Amino acid sequence: MAKKSIKEVISKSQEAIFVDFYADWCGPCHSMDPVISEVMNELDGKVKLLKVNVDKHPQLAQQFGIRSIPHYMLFKRGKILWRKGGIITKRDLSKSLKGFI
């Protein structure tokens, strides 16, 4: 079976998908990793995490208007429910995502 494209996963998933647009060289992106991990654990599988490296997927980043990283988007059934760029606190991220599940 062929691996699904990122776009296909986003558009067809019935579950909420949290997309983390990042790059390996991005310091703020690395500092957000433990925050995102903790929030995903708190949400106990209610939201799926999808990490997108903007250097490996520049067309996708351009398509979604990602101009700076880190940048986060929450999708459900292909629709954008929420988006935010930059550093975000664990409390704010958790509160934002819980509002959509």
C-alpha cells in the first residue's frame, strides 16, 4: 500500500490533526518539542500529531502560508480550525487545542 501524502492525511482524517511546521536548524522549534509532547500526552490520543519539515516540504509550507517557524495548525476533516505561529506556552497550547476536541 502506498504511503499517504501529508495533504491526504490532513484532508481525510476524521480525527483532529495538530500539524507542527518546523525545521531541523530552528532553535525555537526544538524548544517547543517537549511542550508539544506534554500537551499531546495530556490529550491522550484525541489529537494526532503530524510534524512537517518545511525544508523537505516547501510546497506544503507555501500552500498553507507558512512564513515563519515554528508554526502550528489544527485540522479536522481538511478544515483549518486553529493556527498560531511562534513560541506558545504549554498552558495556552493545551487550552487552545482542548477547545476543539
